[in-house]
Amino acid sequence: VCAEYEAIGTLEEVKQAVERMKPKKPITYDISNIADCPKCGAMVRGIFKPFGDWCSKCGQYLDWTEGE
């Protein structure tokens, strides 16, 4: 039974995965269309990169709603 849980990941890995599933607002800049991931800093929106629900680098779920 322990091997089945170990296949899922360590407790820390599971905690990190749960935290990434909580939506976070991307870091946006007033003077451009660029936005960065609030967790790892990777670009999540740019001129040739449309909105996405997840950061492609770290997997953070992104909240694109306005003004909340």
C-alpha cells in the first residue's frame, strides 16, 4: 500500500501540486500586453502568446478575471 502512495509523490510534492491548483492572478504591466506567472516568473502572455489557464513552465493555475 505504501508503494501506491509513493508513486503519487512525496507529501511535499502533493502539497505543491495542490497549491498550484489555487488560481493566482498573473503579474501584468500597464504599458504592455505582457503578463508573467506569479509563482515562477515565466511569461504567460505576450504578443504571440495568448491567454492560458496554466503556466506552461510550473503549472500554476492562472486567474485572468478583472478587478477582484
